[in-house]
Amino acid sequence: IWCNEAQERYVLAVAPAQLAQFEAICARERCPYAVVGEATEAQHLSLSDSHFNNLPIDLPMSVLFGKPPKMHRQARALPRKFKPFNPAGLPLQEALERVLRLPAVGSKSFLITIGDRSITGMVAREQMVGPWQVPVADAAVTTQAFNTYRGEAMAMGERTPLALLDAPASGRMAIAEAITNIACTRIGKLGDIRLSANWMAAAGYPGEDYKLYETVRAVGMELCPELGITIPVGKDSMSMRTVWQDGAQRKSMAAPLSLIITAFAPVLDVRKTLTPQLLTDKGNSVLVLLDLGLGSNRLGGSALAQVYGELGDECPDLHSASDLRRFFDFIQDALEQKLLLAYHDRSDGGLIVTLLEMAFAGHCGFDLQLDAIASGQSLLDALFAEELGAVVQVCETDLPQLRELADDHGVGDLCFTLGKVTEAGDIMLSFGGKPLLRDSRQRLQRLWAETSYRMQSLRDNVEGAQQEYDLILDEGNPGLHSALTYDPTDDVAAPYVRRSQRPRIAVLREQGVNGQVEMAAAFSRAGFDAVDVHMSDIISGAQTLRNFNALVACGGFSYGDVLGAGEGWAKSVLFNARARAEFEAFFQRTTTLGVGVCNGCQMMSNLHELIPGTAHWPRFVRNASERFEGRTVLVKIPESPSVLFSGMTGSVFPIVVAHGEGLAEFSAAHSAQAAYAAGLVSMQYVDNYDAVTQHYPANPNGSPLGIAGLCNTDGRFTILMPHPERVFRAVTNSWRSDAWGEDGPTLRLFRNARVWLD
């Protein structure tokens, strides 16, 4: 009837007539709950304590929900004078190196790869971009379902440092940045965007209440109504101040006013999403700046000022809501007409960082002339100012059409052609016909990634962190790619689907497993009737495996993904008589097929005593990196009897991994080699040169011989650490080949299973 989540507690109101059904659901899901009371029509709240036999709470509801006196707060501005920041005379090379190393600007890879960004199998765009998986995406994009290209987008905006100079400007800039971020995907209209506002302030601290009041008014009563955008949700933290005593001295620390904006909107077609990756296989192309800053190039609160210990006195601001609206509409029309190759908004670090991140993602360079956007005295201002705007890549042949479209939308005077994209990794800037900067993409990317690498080295396996960092040195690295020995559009299961019933597959899960829906979707696409089966169903006898000829053990955080979770799942089978008998009988039948993925792989590997022909299977233990690994990696399919990989031998393609315990640990040193020699290794991690590897991060867990999956001796049972079910649609691959259609390479696994069962 009603539910509410607050501070990790979930409270529900359940109709008394349905309480038994609710309790049955909780029992099936192994979900602890407590009935704490009942709602009555009486406007009175009481809490009884059976231990003390009293009523700790016993009061009329009017005390809680009556009309309390309004809070009055006096807010006064605190006059301050700021020192101008003048970058004239700063060496460009030194300034750039400092900014690229700043944590707010540099790579966030060390944070991104320890999170699961592929769960649901509906993630069309995550942080990592392109064949070289560089974390520079502007927005997150997901599909609404497994059979549509419609979706949702989410993006963020924040300009907290600006609040030190001009709090209302920081609020306007946060909203505008969220919009320039989310503009990279195909949204119907600006009014479709909704915002969530997270306010943080040191209420009561001198001057901060006034800043908060002025900023709320600027965004809530002025900017958002002008844009036609609402803020339906948000939260606030008004105690962003710490006070302590140091001997006789009383000290305090206050955080500046901060508005963090999350924008979300429906997406018309997730395939029309642009990334910052510069493309070099589309003919000659140019880079165009859309300058919503109107040439202001204000450096107050910028990364450049920060790395020199300065703040500045004038910060960027949104000039007008109408400019932002016209910019958004222009980008959306350009997306619809497919005029753009790449897109990246300008924010932390300024224009130069925007351009470099696009080159990092594209593994290429550029040759730009800055005369149109700078004067001799303002070169650093133009390069490092964090004004609003974006850079787009466009084919030279499409540039006239793009300019015409810009004029139609009234943003033609905001467009400045900067120069050309080059395949070579040279970063070249010139002004007035003279070279201003010449450097290598490789060296600058190492600087940009250095802070992340050093954080990763302190936290994780040092050797692995170094191996990942050194990948930037390989100029010839081909990146992610696919080399398939089959046609992914060939539906080998189609004849069987048309002439017979859909075989039932048990989609098996345990407490905490959250990957069952995409697994069911993949098998359903291949012609199966997917049935949700919880371990509690087997143990209670509510469900029997005798009704199935196929089962799949799913991945995703069983038992909260504590260490050894998959092994614990297996023990719930091995140490329960009913469950053990069910699984043993299923595995012994010669007409059955089974798959274990991720946590399900760990679980099935620990059931090897019940599964014929699996004496060679390893345990899966903590990754060599000592961290959860969420990545897109390359795998190769060696020859094996696995029915899942029929007709796929020799293929190389990308796949996602998301696990903390994927290192294959064999009982003896020679066992891994013996399993491979016997042809029972069904999937291996390979590097970008297609060589089987143990190097990180191409091999994300350190398994010997790059082992990512194995099968039993007759090929009926296969275990895999990667997640084929999350990328069975081409559109949900972080990188995908232009040659792919709707189906991703991994859909063939599920179709092969359908063919074998027939």
C-alpha cells in the first residue's frame, strides 16, 4: 500500500489480508522483517514496550503534524574582496602539467573500475569510452527494456569552487553543466529533463545563509522556470561545519556552499548517443568549439587558479537561459541528422583538457589554431577558462551543413572552427602562425592518468597498477576489437524455435543475486521459457529440477558478495539432503545442460563432486588485484566440447567482467595446463593483440593461462567468470563494432544452448 526508505531502513504498509502472502515472499527471498504495529483511524501515536510494560511514546498526532511556528532566519551578506588572478607569464607547458595532475581534472579510473557498471544488461553508456576504455563519458545511458532502443540518461553538474566567489553563479553553472553533459544523447526536448538538487551548506556560518538564499532563488525561482525544467526531488545537508577545541583556541572548518545537480531524462534512441572519442576512420574531420561563455574566459575558481594557489575574483556564469536552450536544441537536431562524430562538454580544466580527453579516448592527436578564440594576452585564459560550452567533431564535408543548422538555431556566432583531427598522436597548438605547444598524446595522457595510478598503487596490487599505467606507453595498441568466426546475426536457433515448444530453463538464484533478469532475457531471446527459481524453492520442495533440462546459476552479489559467497551458495546445496539429491540427479541425467556465471561459476565449481567430468575444475578466489573488477575485456574462444561455444572457436570479442573473486586456483601447479591440454578450457582472456595473457587488466583477475571459463568433459556444463548475458545486445556493449546489428557476439552462446537441447 505504501513504502518508504530512510537511512537504510525500509518501512512498508501491508494490507492485513495480504500479510500471509507478504510473509511467504520474505521467506522465499530469505528477507528478514518484523511486523511492528498497525495503522488505525485514531489520530494518536503510541509505542508499547513489553519489557518495561509501559508506553515510551503516547501522544496525539497533532503534536507531530500540527502547525509549528515558522522558522525565521536572518541572512546577511559578508562583504569580501578578492585578489585577481593573472596567468600572464605562466609557462603553458608547466601550467598544463599541473592541471592534468589535479585530482578534480585527472583520470578517475581507480574509482570507476571497482564498481559494477554492467549490471541489468541495459547499460548503453557507462564511464569508459572507446576501444581503449578511457573514463571520459559525459552521461550515463540505459535502455528501458531488452527489446527497445528507448532509454534514460543521467548526468551531473557541480561548480562548488565558484561559490567562494559568486554563489548564485555556482548554482546556475551546476545546472547548465548538467544540461551540457546530458545533451550528448538524443532527448526529445529540454523540458523532458528533470533535476535532483543536493544542497550542502554551513548554515549559521557568517555569510553562508545569505549565499544559500540567493542561490536557491537564482536557480529555483529564476533559471529553472526560464528553462522550463523542474526540480521534483533533492536533499540537503545544512551542517557542513566542524568546530573543535585546540587547547585554549576554538577552531572551526566550514565547507563552501555546494549544489550538486543530477539531471535525468527519457532518451528517444540510445544509439544516437555521442562520446568524446575522436574518430579517425571517417575521413578528414575538424573540431568546433561552441562557446557559451561568449569569449569571457573568466578564470576565477578554475583548476588553473587552484594549482597555483589562487582563487581569482571573477568566475564563469551562464549569460542567458535562452543561449543554453538554443545550444541544447542545436545539439539535439545535429544528433538527429547524424552530423556529429564526437561530443564533449567543457568543464573542469577548461578547453585544453576537453580537447585532450577527446584525443585520449580516440588514441589520436590534433592540429589546432587558436586565433579565432584568443588574443596574445589571453591565450591561457582561452585554454583554461571553465566557461560553459562544448567541442564537437564533424566531417569536413558536413561542416557547411552544421554551420547552417547553427545559424538556424541562433548559435552560429558561438561556433569556432579550431582545426583538424590527426591520426598521429601529436598534440599541436599554434597562434598567429607560430607554434604554441607541441607534445605527444601519450606523454600528456600519462600525466592525466598519473594521480589515479598513484592512488591505485597505494590501494591495490602494485604490479598490476604499474602494468595498467604502462599500457599508455604502447602507441600501437589496437584497443578492443572483434574478430568473429561466425555471423552474430545468424540465428542458429530459429528453426528449432519455430517448430517446437520453448524448453524451460531454471534461472537459479540465491539470496542477494541480482543478475537473474538479464540472464532470463538472454535465454528468452534464444527461445527458452525462463523460470525464476530461488534456492529456497529447491530446499522447501516448492520447485524441483526434475521439471527442467537446463539451469543457469546467475551472478551478482550473492550473500552481499562477501568473500567466499559462491562457495557458501554451493554449501547450501551440499549440506542439505533435499537440495543435494535434486542437483545430483539433474547433473547425472544425460539430457541436461547447465551454466554458471560469476557467483554462479564459483558455486558450480564447488559442486564438482556432483557434476560428471569436472575433476579439473578450479576454485575461484580473490582477484590478484585485491579489488573488485568491473571492466570490459577481450576473450578468445579455444576449441572445447562446450555446447555453448559450438561454431565459435577462434573468435575474439569484448565481454564484461564484474567480480571480486575470479582467480582460478587449481589443486596442483600442473592442473591448469592439463585442463587446457585436454581441451576443457572454454574461454580465455587475451590482450589487445589477441595473445592469451596473465597481464592486468586484460586478465582482470590473474587466472593462469588466461582462463575465463571451463566445461566438463562432455561439454554439457560450462562455467564462466565474464557476463555474456549483460552484453547480448550490441547496444549494451561499452565498445561495439560498426558492423554489428542488434545482436552482440555473446547471444550465440544462448542460441547454441537452445540448439543442443532440441
